[in-house]
Amino acid sequence: MSNFTINPRRFQLLCAPLLTFLNAAILGQRSDWHTRKFSARQHLLLTLFAHFVHAPSANALLEELNEVAGPNRERNLRQMLGFEGLEVGTDQPLLLNQSSFSRANAHRSYRLWRYCFGKLWQIAKPQCQSRHLAGLGQLVAVDGSLFDCLGRMMWAAYSTTSHKVRGHFFFDLDGLPDKLVLTDGKGSERQILREHLRPNVTFIFDRGYNDYALFAYATKIGAFFVTRPLKNAVFELVLEQVVTPSQMQKGIVCDQNISVEADGKVTILRKVSFKDIGENEWCYLTNRFDLDPLTIVHLYQYRWQIELFFWWIKRHLQLRHWYSECENGVLIQLYAALIAFLLLKLYSLNCGKAEFRQMHIDFVRWCQRHLFEPVQSPDIWAYLYLLNCNSTNVCT
């Protein structure tokens, strides 16, 4: 795959946005230091291929990579990844064994994958601006998700009978994953959120993050949030805002300023109550006083997007089986999943087929079936042109 304009495949077209900066990223991250036969480029692309085809295990993935194809065979992963060399001093084809793959996952830093994810995010962001959320600033949903681990992965402690890791995901409500933090299964979601709060960004999270000290800290640094209070929340009413008849017709029950106390310090928050068509009443807490109360309700409802994101990546990408048992290898696989998601997102937005824009299961299956399909060079340049028209960062 040294020159992907010669006999390119669909997989290479999917990876085209990544290939525009991959070599520079590898050089900048020094990811090929002391590499002999399994380069960082081949490693990263192989991890993406594993997600696209949902490879059930590392052994199955390596079996396909090591299979030497005949001259008329279309499905040739070795050629597609540029892994067609010979063993040193022999005329035998170069093979990658399980130990070499495991060693690469353990010792080649996940930071290359993280860097590539960040660069792709910059390319995708301008194309995913939501008109429904325009004018509200950056909105980020936050939640954690548990992933099962093997019993011998001792670093992923969760309980006496199970091992899990927790991925703490920050999801931009324009439809893109924004950040990932990995901890063991017992990692504190509140602490991770506290460490990654940013000024002028509105974070939306569920009741599990309720902590008055966290709310006070967010307000202090200029970060915003929308959440739901616990049922036993203790607060003091400060001011009852006027609810207009129009707001009442739309379900707003009350709009109040309240005070909460943590560590001896008082913080003023806003509490909005809403009644749905089933007469169920819901309460919301926020430190945004500039928005209409109904907008606060709608913002929290958008939090469901991160749950849909969890469902999508766990169903369509390979996150049920770890190819490596070390923390670095798990991070590589998780970041490869995020990169694969962004590549599919970009392709679905720019491929010209309206039925693919929502990234439904039919689109994913179509990509899996046609990964090895030859494509014409003009298609590649047309795709890159569309990307370049929508982003100034595609060639940086």
C-alpha cells in the first residue's frame, strides 16, 4: 500500500483521510523506533481492518494477514497493507506471528492512535455541525461504559470474581466522540469528569455524577453542565422565576434558583421541572441561567446520543474480544475503534449515497463486503476533494 493510487481497494478509500497525514504522524510520534518487520503504518491499518471486518480473535486476524494469495485472488490483505516483504536472508514470505503482534501491542505506544484520532476529529468536526444546537456553544455528553476482561488481566480489577475496564467517553453532541479516558472497572466517573472539565463547554451527564463539590468547581472555572438531581437532593430555594403561560403549555412546571452547599461553600444553581404528556414530572439542574427552561429540558434529552454511540460501537466494531491483554494494547484497540468510527462517518457523509448517511447496519455490512473491491483513482481524488472542501485540516 505504499502507493494507494495503484490498484486501490475500498479499504484504502475508507482510510484516505487518515493516509493524508499518517506518515507524518508516525515520524512525529517516533512510532517506528527500532522496528524491523512490522511497521507502525501496517500495525495501525491492521487494527482498523480488524474493526471493519469484526475479526473474532488475533489468531484469525494474523491467519488472514499471513495467507499468501495467488495471482488471481482478489482478497489479499498482505498487499493491501503493504506487508509483502521476504524473511531476512530467505526467499520465504514475511510472516507475522502471535508473539510479534503481542509485542507490538505492548510496546508501541497507543499515543500514535490517539494522535490520529485527534487529527481525524478536526477533519470531521466541520462536517457535523448540528443546526438544531446552533448558538448553544460546545455541548458534550459524558458517560462511562464497562468492558469485560479476562481473569488474568489483573490490572483491570473490578470485583473479586470479575475483571473489567471502564471507558470514560466524552461525546460531542454534533455526533462525534470527543475524548476517551481508560481506567479499571472501579475508576471514579466523577473524578474523571472533574479532571477534564473545560471553560465555556456545557457537559451533560446523568444522576450518577451528582456531587455538589463538583458542581461548585465547574461553576468556578467557567464550565457549564446539565444533569438531573438525586431524589434525596437537599437544597434551599432562593428565587422562583416566572413561568409564562406559553411555557406552561409546553410542560414547564417551575423554574427556580436554588442554593446548594458543599465543603462550607454555597453555589447558586438553577432547577427546572418539566411534566411530559404522561403526567410524569422530571427535574433538571444546571448552572446555565441564559437559556429558556424548555431548552434545558431538550439539552438533557440529547444525552441519549451517547447511549446510542455505546450501542453502535459495541455492535458494529470489535470490542467484545481484546487482541492484547495489556493496558497499552486495550487502549490501541479502543482508539482504533474511535478512528474506524470517524472514517466510516466521513465516508458516509461524502460517498454520495443518501441511504448511508445515518450509518445504519446496511452501510456497515456493505463496507465489510466491499473492503477488497477495486476502486478507480478518480473516485479517490473526488473523495479527497470533497473532504478538502469541507475542512482546511485534511492535508496538514
